[in-house]
Amino acid sequence: MRRRKPGVWDRARLRRAALAYLARYAAPAAHVRRLLRRRLERGAARGAEIRAGEEDIDAVLADLVRMGLIDDRAWAEAQAKALRRRGASARGLAARLSSKGAPRAEIERLLAGEGDEAELRAAWALAQRRRLGPWRGPAERAARRQKDLAAMARAGFRLDVARQVIDADTPPEAGQ
């Protein structure tokens, strides 16, 4: 089987690669920048002719932001909502968004807009998803209390929030 020639990496190919990625996934600018750098490195390792550089990556990203295909704020808000629904603590949320390249200012803005109620709702969501605290049977609940608290702490929840959830007699009503 014959392999295709590696080809040429120029600004147009960088743009096509970014568009192909953004057609499948939403991503912040920093994540797309890392992706394009990796593509260039991989192309160079395979013997491709590299005609693009950092300034081409900057130009492609600027065009994508101008067209509205990359919106760090909207991406961070959507990710924050999804992570909170799954039970992410404020610490876990900040770490996850930061690792994906969300700007620090966006993360701080998102967390500043939330109160303790959002943290408590996320803790309840995690406890339900992992079947901790009130979702355990009465026989094993007391024996597993410390392990449940440890799981909540590893997820990034404060001890007072973890205790409030794990020690509750019943889960909150569905509307809370």
C-alpha cells in the first residue's frame, strides 16, 4: 500500500484543519492554537513542507474569532453549565476550564456570578450520580460515611457542603 506524500502546511491548510475541528467541537482559542501547533509539528515529523508559522496561526485564529466560530465566553459558559449539572465543584470547574484554555478572566467571571447555592446544587448532583449519602441504603450508609465525604472532598467540595449533602436524611425535591 502506498502512502500519500505529506503535502504542504500553509495558512490555507491550517484554516481547513481548524474549520474541520470546529465543525465537530466547540473550543476556546487557546485549545485551537495548541491543536494547530501539534498539526504543524506532526506534519514536520512526517516530512511535510512547512510554510506556516506562529503568525499564520494567529491570523487564522483572528479570522475565526471575527467570524464568530470561536467564542471563548460562550464556550466557557456552556462548559460551566454542563459541568455543574454533572456535579463539578467550583474548584473542579476552574481546573477543567483552565486546562482546556479558557481565559482566567472568564473563569473568574463565571464563578463570581454564582453563589453558594450553585455549589450546593452541584454537590447534590454529584452525590446522586455517584450514589452517595442519601442515595445509599440505610445499612451501608453509616459504614460508608467517611468514604463518601472523601469522594466529595476529592471532587473539590468544601467540607461543610459535603457534610450537608452526605448527612442529609433525604435528597432535595426535584425542583431545587
